[in-house]
Amino acid sequence: MKKTYLLAPLALVVALVGCEQQTNEPQEAQSQVESSLDDAQNAVKEGTEQAMDSADNAIDSAENTVSEMVDHHNAKTSLDWNGTYQGVVPCADCEGIDTTLTLNPDNTYSLTKTYLGKEGEALKESGTFKWDETGSVVILEGLTDSPNHFFVAENQVIMQDMNGETIEGDLAEMYHLKKQ
């Protein structure tokens, strides 16, 4: 269809050039040829604009598809997150806190903390968890006296601070609980 659309003005130009050779008024024929050439150029330009519009629409569609794919690609949907994670996190007044977190597929958890170098039983808590809006952080419900946000990564969870922020600094690596 586009080839026909672009070739029609060119055919008109060829016909007019033939007419120019038969007429006694070369000025009039020259004017008709120039007008036809302008029409042909405009047709090509319109075809190019239509092609560019189509390309823009295709790019917009591709960007939307990629955006949707990115929105759906997160820890919750892409990682094998359920399981048991363990590590020793820093402690202000003990040798460390041996921490074990189990995340179950039914969105329940169990958390066990053992204060190393101190007497007493391990603290055990359990309940349900929810995912944050990004699908990358689990929030343990019911905990108020300790961090309850854990960023879920490949084969590990990373404990967040009391405000749900990533812990930084020299000890940051110690807040990573490895999958068992």
C-alpha cells in the first residue's frame, strides 16, 4: 500500500514530463512539473511521518511491556525465598545474637534469637509476615522490640534497622542471614 502511495506521484511526474515535450508553452509545463514534484515530496514526507509515528507507537508499547516486566520481577515472584536463614548479628552487650529466621510459603515465620555469652533460653517468636509494596522486603508482624524488616536476596535475607532502612558501615555484612 505504501509503495503505491509513494509511486503514484512519481508516475504523475513522468506523465507531465511527457506532456512538456508536446506543449508549445514550456513555462506552463515546467510549472506543472515543479508542482508535481512538490506533491511527490510531500507524499514521501507524509509517508515518513506515518512511519515515524508507527515507530514511536512501537517504542511506547515496548517501554510499557518492559515496565510491566520490571514491576513483576521482584524477590517475592522471582526467588526461592521460603526456607531457613541463619547468622550471628552484632550485640551491644554480648558476643553476638545467633539468629535463625524461617519463612514459610503460607506467609508465616518463626524467629529464634540466642544471646551468645549470656545465660538464658533462646527467645522464640512466630507469626505472620507481609511483603512491602516492592515485593523485596518481608515485614514480620507483631515484633516491636527488634528489627522486623528483612530484605530478601538470593540465598540470604538482610536485616534492616528499626526504621526499615539498610544497615551500613563496617558491621553491615554481619546482618546478612544465609539460607541453610
